[in-house]
Amino acid sequence: MVAVAAEPRSAAAAPRARGRSGFTLMELMVSISIIAILIGIVAGAAAAARAGQKRFKAAADIAKLDAVIQQHFTWCQSLRLPGGGSRAVLVARRISGDMPDTWADVEFMAQPANEANFQSGPQRTYVGIWRSLRAANASSPSATVADAECLYMMVRFGGLADCLACSDVDGIGIGDTDGDGAMEFLDPWGNPIRFVLWPQQFQVPPGGAFFPDVSRTRPLIFSVGPDGLGTTSVNSGGNLVLTGGKRSGLGGHDGSDSDRRADNVTNFDAEAKR
């Protein structure tokens, strides 16, 4: 047998055998930094998309509630109402009774001296609900988010616009944020959806009067938005003044000097942009 000598490795092959087998530390750090930046961009875009979806849903939910409220508000203005005094006062009293935004108004209707003036179906229903809440807990319902609780009561139990079986509002969140036994509609951020029947001082955008002619005031439905702030109080005064006295206003601050209404969502936003 003839032995064959192994071919000697060339000088050119040697460097290839000692070639790199991985990344340097600097390259790894650069790669990790790029990946982190991309993750941040994607996460930011996803967060913005979620925020946009929540704002869109808040506007859609408010529009559903607004459709129920506005229909009854308009219908009340077409009624022939018995009683003395001007028609404007009679209509305001009927609307305030059918669409209260404070429990104080419902309590007012429940007083024996006032019952004769508040006999519509919705009004007697509200009085019954108020009495049931009081029977269960003497300190209930609270005034913390009374307007939101009244809004839920009106839409769900008041029969406004035949909405006792109103499937359009089934997709709106509900909860009891103050734990007083009275439910509220919730916005996508978990805040009560608020309601002001006579929002004469309402401003949208902040700083501009939305109702320069107060005789054309319409109910306001709004979400305080993702920061949960935007008003100091909602209608701290009563609406059922039979003399046509002052109506409710809307506060604009959270107790500090900074206005927090910019992210609020209301049923007048689209109109205000026109």
C-alpha cells in the first residue's frame, strides 16, 4: 500500500479557521438598544390606539344616552300642562321632575306638600326608588355622584323614550363607585358618566360659552376623561324651584388653579367643532 501524505494547510486557510464565532459586546449593546427603541415605539403606538378606542367608546356611549334624554326633553316642551303661572315655569317644573340631576330634587317631590305637583309616571317611579334606598340605608343615596345615579335611574327605570327595554345602552358599563346602592353608568376609564339638566354655565372648549342664549340650554352628559377630573361639583343647587329661579351650573376645576376639562368628553363636542 502506498501511503499518501496529507495535503499541507495553506497559509490562506489558516486565517479562515480562526474566524469570529459571535458578536462583540459593543454590537450586542447596540442591538439591544435598537430592540428597546422599537419596543418603546410599538408600546407607545399601542397605548395611543387604546386611548383612542376608549375615547371613541366614551363618545359613542354618551351619544346613546343623549338620544334618550334629548327625545324626552323635547317631548316635554310640547305638552299641555295644567297649573298656574307661565308656561315656561310649568315646562321647567315638568322637565326637572322627569329628569332630575340631584337626589335633592327627588326628595323634594317626595314631600307630602309637593306630591300634587309631581304626578307623572317617571316622577312617581323616582320617588319610589329614593324611598327604597332610604329604607335600606338612612344615609343613602349620597350626593357624591347623584347626577350620574339619577341619569342611570332615568334611563333604566324612568321609561324615557320607551327605554325600559332599551338594548342600545346595554353595552355601557355600570357600577356603584360611591357604594351607596345607587348604580351609575361608567365611562371606559371607570368614572361615572355625569349629567347636568340645566348647564347654563357650560363651556366647550373651556373659556367659551356654549349657551350664549340660556333659553336654549339643553341637558349635558359628559365623561371627565382619563384623568378623572374636570368639575368641582355638578349642580349643587336644586332645580325644582317653582318660581323659575336659578338653574344649575357646571364647575370647571378640580380644586386647584389648573383647568382639567381639556380631556373631557361631552355630548356637545361634535357641535362645538362646527
